[in-house]
Amino acid sequence: MNRPPCRCLLRETGAGYAETVYRYIENLPAEEKTGPEEYRKRLAVCVACRYLRDGLCTACGCFAEARAAKKRMHCPMGEERW
Ligand code: SF4
């Protein structure tokens, strides 16, 4: 049965490729990675955002968790978000 897209992170979608994305995040060099507290804050903004669909940021096409995991990246809708 198909379900409608949800405003949720990849980990909540049950998508088969989620593991690959999480492995990618895990293997980011430490110096490029967002700190845990900042990461948590970024994802809290994403889950409240209308552009999040099934873990994907529809504003930029990135997996939100992967984008947020990179320190140098910002929200495509403005740095005031994160
Ligand atoms: S990265 Fe920005 S635009 Fe994309 S889902 Fe997160 S808060 Fe929304």
C-alpha cells in the first residue's frame, strides 16, 4: 500500500537506501562534520519545514540529514535557518 509523503527524516521512512546515506554521514571526515548539538538543532528545523518530504529537502534535492551533517553547508532557504 502506498503512503503519502511525510515531513520526516530518512530514518523514519524505512527506505532501503537510508543505510547507505547513514554510512556516508558516518564516514565524513571529523573536521567536516557538524557537531552533535548543532546537528540536532539543524534537523529540528528541517522536521518543521514544509520542504522536507520523506527525508529529502525538496528545496535543494539533498537528503536533509546528509546536508545538515556537513559543517560548511547551510539551509538553501537561508543561513538564518541554519
Ligand atoms: S535544509 Fe532547509 S529548506 Fe531543506 S528541509 Fe531543511 S530547513 Fe527545509
